[in-house]
Amino acid sequence: MAGLLDVTAVREAARALHAAFAAVAAPGTPVLHTFAVKACSLVPVLRLLADEGLGCEAASPGELALARAAGVPADRTVLDSPAKTRAELAEALTSGIALNADNPAELARLDALVARAGAPPPPLGLRVNPQLGAGSIGAMSTATATSKFGFPLRDAGARDAVVQAYRDRPWLTRLHAHVGSQGIPPELMARGAAAVLDLAEEINAAVGHTRIDTLDLGGGLPVNFASDETEPTYADYARLLADTAPGLFSGAYGLVTEFGRSLLAKAGTVLARVEYTKTAGGRRIAVTHAGAQLAVRTVLTPDAWPLRVAAYDAEGRPKRDDSPVAQDVAGPCCFAGDLVARERPLPPLEEGDHTALLDTGAYYFSTPYAYNSLPRPAVHAYTTTGPTPTDVRFTTIREPQTLASLVHESAGELRDALRGL
């Protein structure tokens, strides 16, 4: 099993993002596109995107470390997390990393840290929840009435408290919201951006001058997992934003975005060998090496996260689908639900064939789940310059995990630690 990433497709997605916002923004509007590190936590990928002009949006100390390792400068990094520790906040202030406070208690911690710093802090803002409702995937909807994220603007007194927070703190200069990504219709995302703009205008009017100078439009576009089509496109979304909230692109505010999945999903494939085939209850089952350890969302919530599956023979040639047969495509994990496809019409799969899980460039191979102590697969990036196999260039961007590494992670060096207790 291995992950494959199309470098050309990643570059094209990044350039399409830049072009889409440039097409609707007033000349000179500062726009920083950041990549949500959680969508692909591989340093070479972060470096590739940095070369394409993207910064990083991090949600943990580990993600900050990955961004630094990729050479992404602090002033192109944003820290977002609902559980930042005092140490993480202090590091961000010292390092010059922008951040968005998630709640009143975090804001109080910032008060103390900024007062002690004695120097101008990096860009700081508040994350607000416009409470606009959910999309089709509840777990991915971050602007519900009871979401754990942000200052809930429709709660009694909350909006006034946010405005007062900016009156009292000259160092709060940004405003951030994130209504979700997959399962969220772009129209709801645009309404979230409009709500942020309206609140920024209200705050600036209350303060009497431009206190908020940058709007952080969190969240990412949903991905179409049903076909090869890229929809919605960044151009579609930028035009929708411009129609819904024209002031976003007037030049009055700098903009930050935090796209993730939409930049990489279509560029990635998980390729796995069919180890066995069998039947049970009259249904064909292909047992492969790619299951919940990579596709945990697809396995556990298949209706929300369906994946297309392509079939190849042992030599890598597409299998003819003249007479497809409904069959399950199973992974190697030891629980019955470890299925990446159920009753999927496919060419009959046989031992030695290969399955390809499509649109898996984000989250799947880069964020494995350590069930059954299955080692992490290799990830290879490639570019193509022509139609023949010799026109494809590969490079490894993550080596396959060794069993020795796996034992180390499971405290193999401490095997006798409990014997003396």
C-alpha cells in the first residue's frame, strides 16, 4: 500500500486559489492564503505550498513545529485552537505568530501576557461564532448554536461583549470566523464571511477608527468526491463572496484564508493490493491493505465520506468494467465494519489486483490511525511530462514506517518498566 500525490495538481490548485481572489479584490488588497496543516501534515507538502505562496494555519504545537520545519515564517503562520495553553500563547507572542482567541478565558490570559511583554504583540484577534447553523455533516459544522468554537454572537450579551473587548484592547486588530468545510454549502460559508464583515464594521464604528484591519475567513471549500470534477471552484467561491459581501474585497481590510482539503484532495490516491477475495452470504469481498487505519472517516461514517474506488490488475492496468459485480472492499483492521466501500459495483476483484481510493490527497494517507499497530505507508509524489511510464518522475515524501519504529512508538525500550512496581 502507498499514497500517491500529484505535484502538478497541487501547484495548479494553489495558483487557482491565488488567481480567484486576485480577480475580485481591489488592487493592493493584502491577502494571505494559509494552508490548514491538519489536512496534510507532511513537511515536504507544506514546503511545496510555501513555494506557491501559501502560509500555514496551525492548530497545535505539533503543527506549528511542522510549519517551522517547512520554512514557513512566523508572519505567514496563524495559530487557531480552542485549547491553547499559556505556554502556547506565550510562544506565539514571542515568535510573532498571529493567533485568534477562542473564548473569554483565553482572552484574559492574553491580557496578562501582553501586559508583561512590554512590546507590540503580533496580530491578535477573536474567533467568533455567527451561529448560522449546520451543514450536512454535523461533526464538520462549526457555526451551530452550541459549537465549542468561538464567541457565540447570538447568545445574550455576547455581541456587545465582543465589541467592548475591542474597545478596551488596542492590540486586537483581527476578526476570525469558521463555519465549517465539508458538508457546508458555499452559500452558508459566504454568509459567515458577511457576518464577520458586518461585525468588523460595527466594531470600527464603535471604536471611532479602524481597529480591525484584517478579516480571517476560516474554513475550506467542500470537495466533490463523486467525480473527477472540481466543484465548487475557488473562482466560484470568490465571486460568491464578492456578491454576498462586496466590502470584503474593497481594500479596506486585509484577508486571511485557511483552505485545506480542497487544495489537495483531488491530487491524491491511496493504492492498495488485494490480498484475498472471498464470499460471505452471497456477497463478494475483496480484502485489501487500506482500511480504517487511513480512511477512518469513510469507514465509520460512510454516508458522509464516500470514496470512489478504481480497480486495476496486478500489472497496474485498469480492469474492464463491462460486467461489474457488487462487492465490498475491505481493509485489514480487525473489526467487521472496516469497509471502504459497501456493495460497490466494480469489475470482479481478484487476488493480486489493486484498488485505488481516489480523492484522498488530504487527511487520508497523511493522518493515519494507529489501529492494530499497522505501520504507516510510504507516500510518493510524482509529476508527469508525457504519456508513457518513463515520463513520470517520483520522489518519496514519507518513508514506510518500519516495524522497529512502530515498536519504539509503543515503548519497546521500556518493556520492563512495570515489572518492579
